[in-house]
Amino acid sequence: MESFLGLTICSDISMFERTKNIKLSVIKQIELEASKYPDAVSLAQGIPDFDTPDFIKRRVERALKRGVVAKYSLSPGLPELRELIEESLEKEGMYYDWEKEILVTAGSIEGITATIMAITSPGDEVIIPEPTYTSYREVINLAGCKPVFVPLDEEKGWGFDIERYREAVTEKTKAIFYCNPNNPTGTIYTKKQLMDLARLAEDNNLFLISDEVYKDFIYDEKEFFSLASIPELRKRVIRIFSFSKAFAMTGWRVGYLHSDEENVREITKVHDSLVTCAPVISQYAAMGALEIEKEKMKKFFEDYKKRRDVMCSRLENLSHVFDFVRPDSAYYVFPRISSRVAEVVGKDLIKGDLVDSWGFAFRLLEKAQIATVPGTAFGPNGEGHIRMSFGRRREDIEESFDRMENIFKT
Amino acid sequence: MKCFAKFLLKHYLRVITKLTLLVHRPVVIAVAGSTNKNFAKKEIKRRLEEEGLTVRANPKNFNTEIGLPLAILHLPSGYNEYKAWLPAIFTSPLRIFQRNFPRFLVLGLGTSDEGDMSYLLSIVKPHISVVTDITQRYKEGFSDMNNLVDEYRLLADRTRNNGVLLLNADNYRVKRIGDNRKKKVVYYGFNKKADPCIVGAQKNEKGQRAKIRHREKEENFQINRFGRHHLYAFLIGVAVKEEVKSL
């Protein structure tokens, strides 16, 4: 207890029961630390360096001029947007009713939060393959549930081992929540892996939450499969998508989810109480994004592929420092840090076979002013790795690797 | 400058399109309404193609003053880039005498401001006009709901006298458009008086099982899509297929 102007101020953490174990994103902490270094180059945040395409901006300008953005939309979103979403899903072989089965959300994270809150009760368990996106576990904790981590297998290119999931299922398990393609590993799960997961979910009456925000970033013509395209699984699968990454719209905060109407009806109740509706101006931006011809976005994705190739080739030059699996998707590489770097970054960071990723990321920032994300942020199995984003400008990628080559000279 | 260029382009494309339509004389099926235009268009196209007919439908947002002519002429949009418009400008006259021009045009007509429909109908004169629905969507461009409905009334007025109006019997505003018309009016929907009419529908894993009554016959169909709007689109397809026979 503290006293201020005669008033007693209570700073007892127990007053924040729900939030006391929630952590602020490690990525934001790294960015904050990096901001102290004037010459820092950031490979940390997963933000595309492109600006939102002009076509989308013009769509928004038109909506502003017409005066249609100032009011709330219906809670599930503008009907015209949901209709466009249904059409775009249809092109991907997924059939959902825009009136009852599609919900426009304030970015994917709001969709994830609303979903977890709707389908779980406190004390339930949610299985997450890891390493994966940092915020999942915080949302699960926020809902009073327990995240159960199941490690992905680095030897198998960060793929699933279904037996590990089977072992993780208990009576309390409510859902399996995965990111496909996966952040930070860039893995695309195979159809067989996903079908095995679906069978496991069927056998144990579990929901499957599929976060597919990187599904447009697929390189080398790899195949992408979504369980949401199987009609028999529509009551079980909740698929989440965001416009942030694919259309360089991270600041607009707009995404959507879809599933069978029973699920969406319940999720909408939470969504309504959290945000009423997604920002209407951003919903018009999302309409612009869906009206863009695919060809217009092609250059955007080709550029990412080039950046991936640059980053991978520069990582190959640092093979004495990093060992990595070439990502098939998303815009991250998740290399393992070799213990041979101890001489440069300090022997105190070596923990058994692994290098303390948190310490390594901070030393890298200190010594070379390069911001990366420690692997431990993505789950226990991420320890010994760092995440590097190639969503940044090519010049930044080159500059950061020049610096690394300089400090990690053989 | 930009406005002037747009004005010139709009009228240039209108003239070329009218000449093209004059030469080829396709059957025009117009689809208008606040919702469900694209699914209805797709279903009409599918049905007609099943009959071995040649069909061209406008892509989803090619339903306005510039988009509609481009769709009819089968040209790409230059969007906001001056240079990108050059191919459309220079090749559009060639479309007047294009070979293999389709026999049927299925055209969504968009109206978001007063007068939009009038302009579009100065380009095309439909043989069949479908009104899918009228909701509050796009109402902001109109002083009141009646003015929005008037846009669709105009479509009904300008449909050829020997043509057909296909109206949603479940939407009061749409249904009233058919009152006191001298041309043929077909009502579709769940309303018992509609023909074609949905007698019953049941959702299943793959989509919907629907019982449809049409011309005193009842038949069951599996529609592998979810949502009531697909049932309407299906009915529109059934009705259009029937009506084109008499054109």
C-alpha cells in the first residue's frame, strides 16, 4: 500500500488476478530495447515494410467521401464485405454462408480471443504446437485456460508428430490451436499431418483452430491445404485470417474468421462484447483488398521470395553460427544458434547443448545493433533459436548480415 | 484533369459498347439488387452454359459506368494508372466486330447513387431483368428508401416489352415492383405463390437439400453451398433457363 495526498493507493498485484501472469509481448520488449540504439536494424517485428496498396487506399477514400465510415456496422461486419469474403473463400474451395458463418474481426488476434473465450471454460486445456506465435499462450491464459505445448520436430522440418498430440490430450482438452503456415518456422503442414490431427480431434471431440494469416506467402509452389475445406469438419474447424500480412495492412486491424453457424453465433457474442464491430473504415479497406486482382499482388509476394532467398543465402555464409530450416512460407527464418559462438557472445549463454536465446538476442543487439526475437518467446522448444523477419527492406537484411559477418568472423 | 479524363473515357466506352451491342445483338440478362448479385449471375451462367449456350458475365465489381462497358467488351481495367488504360482505349473499337461474341450477356448492374441505373440503362436494354433483394445497403447514396427502390423500378420499366422481370417474392419492396406491369413477371422465393418456389430446405454436411416446386412439379435438389442466398440463386437459375426458351 502506498499513500498519496492522504489517499491510500493499493498496488497489490493480487487485485489483478486475471492479468498477473500475462506477459507483454517479447517482440515489443525487444523493439523497445532496440529503440535505444540509433543505428539499430530490426529483423524483429513481423511487419511488411510495404505500404498498403494504393487501390485499397482509394477504396477507403471513396468510403470517407461518401460518409459511410462513421457509424458502427452490424456486429459480424458489413454485409458487402462478408459477401466478398464468401466469394474469395469459394475460390479456395471453402463454402461458408456470409450471413451466418463469417465474422469480420479487429485483426486476427481479436478473432482468436473471441474464439478461445467462446469455446472454453476456465480450467480447460488448449494444445499448441510450438514454437509458434507468442500471443496464443497469453490469450489462453487470459481465458483462464492452460496452454499445453507440444513440440514440433526440427529434424522433420518443424513438422507434426501426431503421437505427441495423442499423448497430450486429456479430459480437459478443448481444442488444438495451430498456425499454418507456422510463425516463426515458416512450415506448411502437410495434408496428411492435418488429417491425422482432424481424426484425433474427431476421436476426442475437440475444436481445431487454424490461424492461416500467412497462407498467401507460399514459396516454391509448395502445396497448401486447409482443414476448413472439408465440409465434414466445418463444425470442428474455426479458421482465422487477417488482412495485415497479405495486404500490408497491419495498422488497419481487420481480419475474419469462419466456421459452422453454431460456432460463429457463439463467437459473435464475445466479439460483440469486446469490440462491437471491427473498425468500419478498415472494413472498407478489406473490401478494397478483396477486389484487387490477384495479379496486382503477385509482385508483392515475389519480392518476399527474393528476400527469403537473400536471407537464406546470407545465413549459409554464417553456417558456423546458425543452422536453419529453409522456410516454405511466411516471412521468417528460425535458425538454431550454434554453441560455437560462445567466444563472441559469452560462454555464460551456453546452457547444455543450447544457447540462451534471450541472452543471445540482447548481446546481438548490444554488439551489432540488430534486433531479433529470442526463440523462447515462441515456446519452450524455441530455446536455442532466434527469429529473423525478412518482411523488412532488403537493404536492412543485407546491412544486418554484414554486421553479423563482421562480428562472427571465422 | 482526372475528372475530365474519366468523363471522356466513360462516354467513349459507352459509344463503343452501344455499337458493339448493335452489331452483335446479344440477349441481355440484367441482375440488380442490394445483395446476392454475383451468386445469381454465376448460377445463371452455369445454367445457360449447361444448355450449350455462349455466355459472358461481368466480374464482381465491373458493374458501374466504366466497369460495365469493359465487361461487355471483355477488356481489362486500367484502374488508376493512365498508361494501363491505353490497351483498353486502343483495342476497344476492334471489339465492335469481334468474332465469337457470346450469345448471352449476364450483367450485374450496380447502383449506389441516384441516376446510376439510368446511365447503365442508356448502354443496355435488358431482355430479362432480375431483382435479387432490396435492403438498407447502399441507402446512404439516396435521400430515402423510395428513391433507391425507384432505381430498380426504372430497370423494370426499361426491360424490353417482350422481356421478363424476375422478382424476389419474399421481399415486399421487390415484389411491389411487379405491380401493374404489362410485361411478363415471374416471382421466385419461399412465398407459396412464387413459381419457382422453395417448398422446403434442410441443411446438411455438404450444403442444403431443397424441395423446389416449379410449374406444378416438385423436385429435390442437393445444393452444395450454405446459406439462403444460394437457394435464391438456384431459383433464379431455374427461372432464367426456362424463360430464355421463349425469347
